[in-house]
Amino acid sequence: MDTENQVVDAVFGQPRAFSLESSLVNPNVIKYLETVRQEALRTNAISNAGRSTSRKHTADLYDDDELTRTIPVSLRSFEKDMIDWIKWFTNAKQIVMEEGLAAQKHDADTLNLLLYYLKGYISAQEEQKGISTHILNILQELDTVHEDEHLEIDPAWAEHTLKNLRTEKIRDLEDLKAFITGASESVPVGFKEWYRFCQGHEPSHCYFTGTINSKNIWVLVQYMSHDWIKDIHKQKKANQVRRFSAWLLYILFHLPTNITAEYVSNLRELGKKCQRLILTDAIAEDPKTGVLVQHLMTSEMIDLAVPAPPRELDIIKLALTVITVLYRQRDLINWKDFL
């Protein structure tokens, strides 16, 4: 086969591997390679043009500011405010749990004797009006009992009892006995009975040592999550809202610290409901003012000198705070994930 001398490359000092100038090269090959070269040049030009027109972004210290601007103003200080809110809550809870009156256990004789002394205490008052007159009329039904000279009524207990009775619905002697013992004749069962119980009684520590126990408190949590928290938020019936809000506060006081995963799930569901209601108000053009905790101080809390809560704290924010902090559900306040 005849060959021609190939031109030596001036840079590398040796013939090129493929010399297109050689007469031995097939013209079709040269034409094909030129087509490939032109295609490559066009592709590269398009890629460069695309890169030159693409938006460039340089991350800097101000990116977080854009994120913050998406969070409603009322929520930007929520996590910082929680510090004061949880501090007040833990202090108030400790006072109620340690100093609140527990349900007293009385047999029939001692209960009748106690009521007899209460009747005497009211009768001895110079002026009888309002609840004192009502209770005295009810106590007329009480059978005569033999006094015990070694016993006497505690005036502080009598005054505390009369003050608490102002918020109760006492129709007869049996209602009065149920209140004194801190428990009803029977524990409420079902939604309607619990609704009547909560609306008919101001919350007090004694109910959580008698009527409400470690099991049925979770029934109240579920009713609160499914129904009553919405009533609290709507604020259509003032008395109903205030009573349910006060019960929510006392439920939070009396929840056990260490709970199972099932109960954590129940609390988380309540927390999610509170979170949604808070977000709804935060983005609303005309947001509602929540039910302030300072208006939920019960007779018991006042008697125990529980410090006033932060002025801006409402019951739904407090519920979310307690669930977030004490039960470790902090993702519920990652507002950017829910907007």
C-alpha cells in the first residue's frame, strides 16, 4: 500500500495521529468531522448563552430577614414570650397543687355534723344575704345532730366554702353535700354529663382529687380538643367561654408530667388545634383578642394568692406553650412550616 509523508507537527515534533490534509483520507470522513465540529460549536454557544442569562444568587446574611418577613408580626416574639408564660404557669401550678384543698372524705355522720356547724356559723353572722341566705335555707332540711364539744368549725374554711358556693348551682341538700365532699354522687359519663359538670362548677383542685382522676382527665382533654377549644375561640357565649377556659387552665395544671406515647398523641392533637387557631388570628385582617388568663383566676387561685399572669397571655397560647415546652412538641411553633 502506498503512503505519503505526513507533515510533522510543529508543537509536538511528530506526525499527527490523523492528518486530514493527507490525500489518503476519505473526503466523506472530512465532511463528517466538519459537521460534528459545527454542531459542537453551536451547542457550546447555546449553553454559554443560557448560563449568561440565568439568575445569579449569592447567599448572604440577609436571607433570614426575608423568611422573618413571611411570619406574621404577632408570632415573631412568640418563642421569646414563652419563657415568661411557662415561668408563670409552673409557679401557679405548684401553688394550686400543693396548697389547694383536696377532696375531704366524710362518712354520713361527720358530713352531717360539718353541715350542722356550717349552719350555726351562717346563723351567727350579723348580716345574711345572697349565697349565705340560700345555703341557710337549704340547711333547714338538715336533721338535728348531736354536737361534739371537742370539735368546732374553722372560720377560714367556712368563709372559703361560702365564697366558692357563689359560683355553684346548689339546688338542694344533696347538691350541697356533693360540693362539700368534692365529688358528685356519681362521676359524669359521656359528653353531655361532662358538659353540664364543667359548666355547673368552677374548677378547683378538690375535683381533681375526687371526681377527676388520672384516666378521665384524658376524656376532658379529648372533649377540649374536639369541641370546647373551638367554643373558646369563637367567644359567642361569654359565661360558657369563661368556664371552659378556666377548666382548660386547671386541666393543664393537673396533667401528669410523664405520660405514654398515646397520651402525648392526645395532647399533640390539642396543641395542633391551638396552633391553627393562633395562626388563623395571626393572618386575619381583624384578629380576635383571646380569652386572657388574667380573667380566669378562680376563687381558689385568688385565695391562694397566685400571682397575676402576664397581661397579654391568653388561654389558647398558654395551652400551646405548655404542650410545646413541657411535653416537647416544639415543632408546633415552627411557624414557617405551617404558613
